[in-house]
Amino acid sequence: MNISITRGVILALLLLGSAQFNHLPADEFATAAALPRSPSPDGAEVDFRNIQDGDQLPLTFVVEFRISGMGIAPAGTQIENTGHHHLLIDQQSPPPFDRPLPATDHLRHFGKGQSETELTLPAGEYTLQLLFADYLHIPHQPPVISDKIIILVSADAPSQESHEENTMDES
């Protein structure tokens, strides 16, 4: 028996049980058929508001997301030119753009429309990247994705408040 998943079926799953659907294992998402992508407007951009490439951060820190040229709407809410944030942590390459993004430790969903999160990571070097996606967790066409940044997480790093004050003094 062949079963195909349509946008309507996925939307129904999101609306009826988004908590269960949004946390399906990555291998179940990998088998989903490619789906049409929502368009993104010209000039739409996503980036980090409070951290940048090369930052040294404490083990627990806040990451703020910024979107320009589009609005934020929770997953399951279909409004033109909107979406929600996804944070890619140490992803060698972006996930496929033609299917819902899986929820993993390395691909975090902010489907309630959040624009910041507190991260706790073990000491080490990490790449971070933001990816904006539509109401079905499918990246837009063209994708609205930030440049990758590299951060160093260290127990010896100054508190984030100290980091922000130092950044402001340099301006």
C-alpha cells in the first residue's frame, strides 16, 4: 500500500497534534515526499541580534534572533510572508529545503514564534546558523538563512552582560 503525505495532511497533523508531529524522529521526516515551498519576499534576511562570529560565550547564554522583511507567526498558522525560527547547531550542511525540518538536538524549533532562547552547551567550538521556515516547518523559496557563525563556549568566558557592555563600548 502506498501512502502519500500532502500539505493538507501535514497541516491537519500540525493543527490537531503539533507537539507530537513537530518532534518526529529525523528518519521519519526523511521519508516524507518533497512538498511545495512558500515564497519569501525579496530582501528577507535572518541573523543573530546579540552574538556574532568569533564570540566567546559562557556555558549558558541567550541567543536573540532577528528577521527583517517578513513577520513571525507560530507553526500551523498560515499567513503570507511569515514563518518561525529554527536554530542549526553544528550542522555541516543545511537540511533539505523541500520537506518539514526535523526536530533534533542540532536543529531546534521555535514554532511558538519565539525570537530568543537560552542555550546551555558544553565547552567547545560550535557553528550556529538560523533558518526561517513556514507554517509547516518547510524553508521558504528562496531560503531565508543566515551566514554560519562560529562561537567558543567556555567556563572561563565572561558573563553575557559583560560581553554586551564590551561590544557597546567598541561602537
